[in-house]
Amino acid sequence: MQAPHSLTVSCDIAGVCMKTTGTFYLDQVENLRPRYRNEQGAFILCGVKWMITFSDDINNKAIFQVNSNAIEPPEGDWLDADGDQSKYVRIRHDGGRVCSVCVPSTLP
């Protein structure tokens, strides 16, 4: 399975947790979908939908989410998991694509 090597999460809204922004690197495969992790310990993963969370457990509470269970995380705006539509982050795929099953963690 080919997946983006890394994702950039950005936000221009004051008060949004800085631990959930920055570069997320391909970490491993979970639920047949790529899982990403940043240097602050946040994860982008997919259970029922794609989410950003502070745990690698898909049953933990999401911080931001998007209503999609596509094969890879969708680009664009992901809303606050508590429903506050004034809080969101923007996801962008970076660089190349790699085999998410073949390549070990690429976190620097």
C-alpha cells in the first residue's frame, strides 16, 4: 500500500493545541491504513474515522477529526472533535509516497 511519507498539520487559530500541529511521519499500519506520529507524541490514525489524538489507541478521544475512513487521511480541514466549528486544523500531504507496509517508522 502506498501512503504519503509525511503530513503537515497547520492551524492559524489562537488557543489550538500546538502539540497537534507540525509534521507527522509515517509510523506504521493500523486497521489497514497508515498511522502517523509527530515528535510531540500525537497520532493521526483511523478507526471509524480519521482523527488526531494523543494516544495510539483508536478507542481514545479524538482532538480533531474528519468524517472519513478513506484508505489515507484526507487533505483539508478537520474539525474539533467536540463540535466547536471555530476550531480546526488543516492537513496537507507532503513529499513522496512510500510503501506503508514495507517501511519501518520514518520519525526522525
